[in-house]
Amino acid sequence: DGGITQSPKYLFRKEGQNVTLSCEQNLNHDAMYWYRQDPGQGLRLIYYSQIVNDFQKGDIAEGYSVSREKKESFPLTVTSAQKNPTAFYLCASSHPNRVGGEKLFFGSGTQLSVL
Amino acid sequence: EDQVTQSPEALRLQEGESSSLNCSYTVSGLRGLFWYRQDPGKGPEFLFTLYSAGEEKEKERLKATLTKKESFLHITAPKPEDSATYLCAVQAGDQAGTALIFGKGTTLSVSS
């Protein structure tokens, strides 16, 4: 089945530690995205990538880093510089459509908590 | 600045009691408006895409409509399984592959 796989489902970070969230898709989509969701809040964009080896900062990129070495993969690293990392992280992908808006397909999310 | 505002934040309905959720938006060049459903602890599930004012789409008990400034998600005769958070999002600009801008969502609770 085609889809987006995020792992792990739950992740705990110790102070000063970097952690990496995995996102893999087999939908052959060009664009991939990372969003952060806090309780009672909408989704806020961290980073997105429209093509391999290229990515752009979103609204809240500070304290995060990404790479896009393969079309299928878009891992997110939460660095120690991110002082408030506890949140639900969502990865998504889309297939660009020159005619109109492109819907995003989402993974099942990773809940990150600080120990 | 592009932005999306959803209201109400929370809505409680009795089973069978129809209502509407609102999504107002301000964007420079709308490429599409999207409605998603999100269950607790899960990723959003796509419901509808609307592209231009006057457009309507239906799926079971849900109907989405679009004007130049807002969209409504009408829920007819809701059931308890319709309980979820409903997210509205817009894609703006003239370039494919740009990210969606989300509202904070409306949490719907339907009791039997």
C-alpha cells in the first residue's frame, strides 16, 4: 500500500540531546513537508522540500534541521537549540499540480516529549 | 500576511442536530482550500479541495462550500462517529508545491 510512514510513534528527548524523526513515502511525490502541532493549535510549518537536495525554512525552523538526499525520505532533526520541543510532529507529501492546489497526504505522526 | 481563522473553536451537537463550521481566509492568490478531519493522536485525513468561489463538494453527511472570503463545512444529521477536529487550510501563490497554511481547527463532539 502506498503511503507515508513516520517513526517512531513516540520519542523522548533528554536535555541537550539531538533526536531525529524519520519520514518515508512511497507515493512518488516530489514535495515533502514537516509540521508541528501543539495542543489546541493548528499545524505550523517547520521545513518543506519541493525537490531532492533542496529545502526551505517554514515559519518555525529555528532549532530544527532537515535533509533531502532521496526523493522518498525527509528526516527531521530536533536539535538541542529547540528549547520547547514537546509537540506532535507530522510529515506530509504532495505531488505538484500546475493547474491548482495540491492536497497533502499525512503520516500518522510522532509525539516527542522531553524527559 | 496569509492567514486562516476557524470558528467556533469547539462545537457540541446532539446526534441528528445539523450545523456548520466556518473557515475565513485572507490570502494573495488562492490555489486551493482544503478540509481535513483529524482524530486524536493521528494524522489529518483529507476530505475536500475547493478551488474557486461558488464551488461545492459533498461526501456522506458533509458538504463544503466556498466564497471569496470563507468556506463552510456543513454537517447534516451528524452521528457520534463524526466527532473529530476539522482543519481548514489554504494554499496560496502561483507556484506549485507550496505549503498549506492551516487554521487552528474546530473540535466537534456529537453525543447520542
